[in-house]
Amino acid sequence: MKKFVFLALIFFLIGAAYDSYGQLNRRSIKKNNRRISSFKGRKTTFSKEKRYNAVGFSLNALNYYGDLAPAPKRFSTDISFTRPAIGLSLSHRFGPRYTLTGTFMYGTLRGSDNESADPGDLNNGIFRYNRNLSFRNRIKELSVVAAFDLYPNMATYISRVKWTPYAFAGIAVFHHNPQAQVPRYHVDGVTEFSNAGEWVNLHELGTEGQNATLDPGDANAGIKPYKLIQPTIPFGVGVRFRLNEVVDIAGEFQFRYVFTDYLDDVSRNYVDLGVFGDNELAKALSYRSGELAKFNPADPTIQATVLQTYVGRDGQTYFVAPGYGREYNRDGDTNLRGDNGNNNDTFTVFTVRVTYIFGKTFHRAKFR
């Protein structure tokens, strides 16, 4: 009897233990099922391992549009004055169509009335040719632009599309300082400059009276020195080609919307040369028509038959070509030096850029 009771107790304890284990196992299975059902795996959106960075080097061609262009048209330019520029860029790919690029560019703009204007054009070219102004301007620019690809790339950089057109726009800031070459003679056509041919900064000379004391009734009254650091809005279109797994090449046409009319140091009216006082260099670079043979003030015949005479505010007598080098002409109208600030200058950039892709990162999926 005791043995029977003992065996019954043993079977009861085994059954209870088995039942308890079964309940624990079922709870564990349910927990694992819940974990499996909540696992989302890799996202189907543009994942982090598909984003990448790239460094680029570009060769650029700059063209200037402004008051010293061949004709008074918004998009008039002289292709012979196309000047090179170089650029370094860093790009980040952050979507199937989107790339953000920061670029530093250094290059030069050029313009010249004497070389670009057509003296045979009696409507516009002859005025510009006789004005005889010229400049160069070295541009140092930092820009950030966002590009939108026409063809999306949902894969990693290794499987990116073979080619795609794209459009871009952004913001930029640039430093500039227009320069001109010192002429041989002062405005009198006789006294020579010792540094003739040297490039000098025009901003500090104030060739339109920016640094002079002008009267309230003067045509350029209230004019202020222009800023050498300027904002601009770059935008344009391009096309990019894949050369191999890590190298792309792209061609771009970029337009710069500029907020200044002084890329060429020319915008408003001539001023009385007497406002420059004893600054002979400012006078000579404000009025340059006298450098042309037909307006040579040192020739007595030209002086008597072609040039106009006036006494400046400094008490000196000046001989200038009609319509140039003085604030008002004989009819009382102002003598324009530029377009009177009606249109800001601008420039375009044609770019060929090679980029190298680097910095790919991997992310492993984890249970949540």
C-alpha cells in the first residue's frame, strides 16, 4: 500500500512538472512569434548605405555680361574674353534624385570697349568704342547648390544610372575687385605715369565719385562705394555620366544672378573731373576717351576743333570728347558712363567636373 501511494506521488509530481514546462514553452513561443511579427527588416526607402559623398575638380569658362559688353543687350558678350576658372567641390548624395554640392571657384572676368565694341555701329557701338573703358575682375566664390536628377537611382553608388540630366539652384557669395591698367598719360595727354601698364584696383579710386564730395544737385549725388563681397544666386542645368564604379564626369551651364552693377566698375554717370582733386590716376581711369588718337588732348588741332572745354571744381581746365568726361553736356543732359544702374551685371559659367565617390558606410539590420 505504501509503495502504491509512493508511486502515485511520483507520477503526480512528474505530471505537474511536465505541465508547468509546457506552459513556459508555450509562453516563450508566443513571445518569439511576437518578436518575429514585429521585425521590419531593411526599409524599402532610400537607405543610408545608398547615400554617399564625392569630391570633385572642375575646369570652368567664365563669360561677362554688363556695361562693357559689345552691345547694350542683356545677353551681349564677347566670346574672345572667355576666361578660365578652377573649382573644388564636395557633394553629398541624400536621395534617389537629390545631391547637395558645395564648391569653391576662382576665375577671372574681362571686358573692353576698344576690343569688343564696333565703331561702325552708329547706334551703340560708336559710343562704347569712344568710351574706351576696360577691366578685369578676379572672382573668388563659395556656393552651395541642390541638384535634382531626371533619372532616379534607388541602388547603391556601384549600380547608379549610367547617365542623367539634372537641374540645380542654390546660393553663393563671392569676393571681387575690378581692376584696370594704368594708361600712359594723365588726362592732359602730356604728363606720363611712372607705373603705366600696371593693374590697379578701381574700387579705391571711386571712378564715379564714390569717394568724392558731391553736391546735392550732382547726377551721382548720394552714390556710395560698392561692396566687394556680394551674394549671388547660381542656377543652371547639366548632364552627368558614369565612367566607372567610383568616377563620374559632368558638364554644366551655370548662370549667376548678381546683385551689383559694378563687376566692371561702370554703372552711372560721368562726374566733373575736378571732384577728384589731385588724384590724377582716378581722373585718368574715370575718363579714358583721351587715350584714343582722335581725342588726344595734347594735339592742338584736336583740342581746338574736336574737344570740349570746361573748368572743373578744382579750378583746372579739362579738354574732353563731347559726351564724355564731364557730368553734363552742352544741352544740360547728363553724360552716361554706364546704363545708369538699370541692369545689374552678371556672368555665366560653363563647367566640366570630374568627381570621385568615397566614404560609403554599411548598416546592419537589428531586431527592435
